Amino acid sequence: MSELTHVDGTGKVKMVDISNKNESLRTAVASGCILLNGEIISKVKKNEIQKGDVLAAAKIAGINAAKKNWELIPLCHQINLTSIEINFQIEENTNKIISTAIISGYDRTGVEMEALAAVSVSLLTIYDMCKALSKNMTISNIELIRKSGGKSDYER
């Protein structure tokens, strides 16, 4: 088992020193979904939610979450993001909206947390904008799909 990098020799939390790592292109893809009811799915598709364009707001929220991830998660570094893409897929047959974030950056550490934060906050925004119609919504399956760059690649 590998050592925890965010803990010092005495077991105290620390920020990892990345100053000796090489900068490289890093990319991460994350996804998650929100389960809604058919009425809400229909209203989102037709842009009939009272608060406004749900998917446009969720996209902006996801972008902001990726950019501000270092302020939200205490031990994450502020990194140079070069691309943030947030996409939504509406699955009417299952009453789900799937959010996918594709994040790239050129830096000394990965962009996985930025991708996961972008997906999480985009889904929370959908919940917020639709909660007047129903609070019976479930956010689930938030996961890292793949990452590349740095010392190791990953694919689910």
C-alpha cells in the first residue's frame, strides 16, 4: 500500500510540496448524474423552469467550481487550467441528467479534483434550480472516468 501524501511523519495533515515535479499536460474526465421526475425533465428540456435556464446555469456553476476548487478543498493546489468543458446528457427514459466534465491544465499536479468538483457543483445547481417542483431528486455516481498526465494514467 502506498503512503498517504497529505500526512506528515507525525500524522498531521500537510500540503504536498510539488515544487520538484515537472509541469506537463494533465487531463481528467469525471461524470455524475441526478435523478429527477419526468415532469422536471420535460421542463428542463423546454427551458420552462421558473428560475431560468437550468443547464446554462449548471454549466457556469461547474466551470466556476473547477476554477475555484483550490479554495473549496483545503489541500488542493491552485493550478493553471487551460480548458474546462461541461456537458449534459438528458436521458428521458431513466429521468436522469448526466453531467460530464473534461478538464485540462498544464501544471505540476493533476486536475482530477477540479473535474469532480465541476460535476458535483453542476449537479447541485440543477437540484437548486428544480427544488421548487420537487425535493425528491437524487445525485449519484460521481466518479473519475479517466485521467492522463503526471506519473500515472487511469481509466475506469
